[in-house]
Amino acid sequence: MHVKSESQGKLLQRCVLLSHTLVDGSHHYDWMLEREGSMREGEGTLVTFRVQVMVHESGAFDAERIEDHRREYLRYEGEISRGRGRVARVAQGVCAIRIETEPVFVVDCVFEGATTGDAVMRYTGELMGDMWIFTVNRILNQA
């Protein structure tokens, strides 16, 4: 279990939303979030959710938690090895994971160029069976 105080930390970790097109032409997004303490190159992994919507433009959405990905995906675009398709960056920004437990996941994000401006958006997910149900709320900007 990983829980942080609500008042802890600015948004210093990175996040990215990748459009992932599979070889059969089907499509989804991979929402990847960097954990605190994994800032050095070659270390740490990204918490990753498979989603069907652009999270930075959604008020609520379902997500499937998939295996953590390597930090290289924060910058990578192009073909994925072993015929797993292609990824392209749709959005990027900064984040801070506030709560990471089995039934609850809370992360604050600011996406560059989003329609929400520089507002901090809080994504609160609850595990319901095999899927995470996320709600999105604007919170006060962090100084």
C-alpha cells in the first residue's frame, strides 16, 4: 500500500497519454504515471492504465490496470517491438500520485495545453471488479 498526505509534494513526476494502435487496427490509450522516487534514468516504472478516452478531456471514465511500463515510454513514440503496434503521444504533463492502494487510486495531474489550462485535475479511481472507475475533479492550483 502506498499512501501520501494530501499536503505532500508538488506535481514533480511526469505523465503521458499515448494513443496505441494495434496491428489489427484496433485502438486504445495508455495512461502512464511516474511514481515519486523514480526520477533517475533507468530506474522505476510507470503505473499504467488502458483507457478508451482521452483522460485529460473526460469527466469520468473506466480504466483497466495493466502491467507497469518502463520509463522510456514517457518520451517514446513509434513502433513497439514484437508486433504489438504503434504508440503516439497525445498528451503529457506533470502529476503526483496521492494514494495507490488496491481499492483506491488518486493522482493529481496537469496536462500541457489542456482545455482546463493549468488547473490541477484530481483523478480518483475505485476498483470495481476488474475495472477502475475514475471520476475527475478540478482542485486548487498548487503553488
